[in-house]
Amino acid sequence: MSLTDPAAAPTRPQAEQLRLDALASYRILDTPRERDFDEVAELAAQICGTPIAVVNLIAADRQFFKAEVGLGVRETPLETSFCAKAILEEDFLEIADATQDPRFECNPLVTAEGGLRFYAGKLLKTAEGLAIGTLCVLDTQPKRLTPIQRRTLDVLGRQVMSQIELRRALRVQTEMLQQRHLLQQETTHRLKNTLAMVQAIAGQTLRKDATPGALADFQSRMQSLALAHDVLLREDWQAAELAAVLQEVLGNVADPARLHIAGPAVTLGARAALSVSLIAHELATNAIKHGALSGSDGTVAVTWQISGEELELEWRETGGPAVTPPQRKGFGSRLINLGLVGSGQVQLHYLPGGLTALMTASLEELRLS
């Protein structure tokens, strides 16, 4: 329903409901005091020279004071509210002497001994023009605001509304991030279930046609992918740090005490993170079967550096048996030779002390999702 289209103008009850719905959307009623609002009320009272100032929100049957100076209460009934009248005004209401105003001359807050006389209120309006409350100042003596005081109250009122809008925007953003995180967790949970199903199907399919070792290799590769998914989930599935991926995958298959992982911060996109996890898994598996990690003294160092626009990563095994190039290239060997992002750029050296693998890839490709 448009508030600017005369043909579709809401009725009074409809307009009030829209106003109350807008107020509810901020979730600010009955919230604790906050310094940002308290300071505005204090400043308004000081500048306008009044003993009372409030940041006031008008609910259906009461007015709630988000901040107040000189009252000592957090809410009062709507029946005696000056501000309830203010929301019917265009933007700013000033009453020099309430005893001379027919709208307020019988108000108990005015007729009481030492009652209120002066009131000035700046409307708090949403972007749609709905009034949810006021920033107002009150006094027990008749008076008028100076142009500077009036201008200041106007500016402070707009600042209060901006603060209220900011609180809602931050809350909405937080809720969206939480929902996104829950969705990602659910997606990852289902993906892990799918991986588990793939493992089960592969186990049944390969049971007769593959060696137990081949089946174990397949299941281990699925596990490395699941670990990489965990790292990506912690980073909202946007990216993952190279060190985190390597530590997660390698620490799952080898003794962390025999691993040395070091290098500058490098961010991987989702695709590169999964690729690196599989390559690291294959290298570690080979080291456990045939290389430095097959004995009790061997170690593996995975280090990298940035050279220009490229990443240079080295896998170096030491302290293990002498290694030789494989006679037959299986899936694992072909996977390693694809490199970090599937574009090759891999050098393998089978040295007496163990395997050394040098891999390079462009940082731009590594960051791609």
C-alpha cells in the first residue's frame, strides 16, 4: 500500500497499524538503556535548557522511554502523553504553555501541582514517513525555543532515528549471516551424507573387482574432500587459507609431529581448496606407503612462497628410504601431475633422501571460486 498515492491512502486504523508494525520491526521496545541514546537525551536537555528530555517510542497503549533525563521511569500510559499528540503533527510540535492549549489544559500532568508547561518534540520517522516516536524536551515553566535550540532538537531527532535504523540493519545482517551459516552447515551435512553414500556404493561395486587397497584409497580420498569442506565451511564457503587446508588434510593421515607446514598467507577459492586437499592427500598417502613416512624417522616439509603473481609450493621428504619413479602411473600419480589448479606446472624429483615435488600456480587461479 503506497502512502503517497491519494487513491490508495490508508484509513486511520490502517495507518495506525502500519505505524505499529514499523515500530515492532525495530525490536526496540523494552530494551535496556544504551549510552548512545542516553547521551542524546542529556545533550537535548542541556542545549534546550529543560529539566526533562526523553527518547520516546509510542506503542499501542503506552509510551516507552528508550532514554530519559529528569523522569526516573521507563514508561507511562498513553492517556497522559504529550507525544501521542505529537505524532499527529507534521514534523515538530512546540507548546509554549500547556495551560493555554486546549489539547493539554486538562491533562493531569499539566493540572497537577508543579505540572508541565512547556513541550517541544521532534518526530522520529521511518524512511516511509511513519512516526514511531519523538525526541522531546519538557519543562515546568512556560518558554519558547530559540531558533538554534529548535534546529539542534531537529538534528538530534534525525540522529536518533539514524541510530535506530542502524540497530535494525545490523540485527538483520546478523540474522542473515546466521541463516546463511545454518544453510551452509545443512548443505555440508547433506554433502557429507552424499559422500558417505558414494563410498558405500563404491564399496559394493568395487568389492569384487578391486583390491582392498584400492577401495581404501577411494574412501580415504573421499575423507580428504570432506575435511576440505569443513575448512571452507568455517570461512562461509567463500575461501580457505592454504595453511588451514594442508593442516586439516595432512594432520588426518599423518603424525603432525612429523610434518612441517609453513608459508605466507594464501587464500584459496573453493575449487582450489578441494584440488589442493586431494593432491596433499595423495602425496601424504604415498609418503606413508613408500616414502619418508613409511619408516620411523622420516619427515615431510611443505613450504611455499609467493614470487610475483605465482605461488611456488614445495613438498620435500627427508629421512626415508630411497625412492624411484613409479613403473605405472595410477590415478594418484595422474592427480598429482595435474598440479594445484589442474594446469600442470609440477616437477617431481625422486632423490635418495625422498621425493621432492615443486608446484607452481597463478595466485589469480588459486583465488577463483
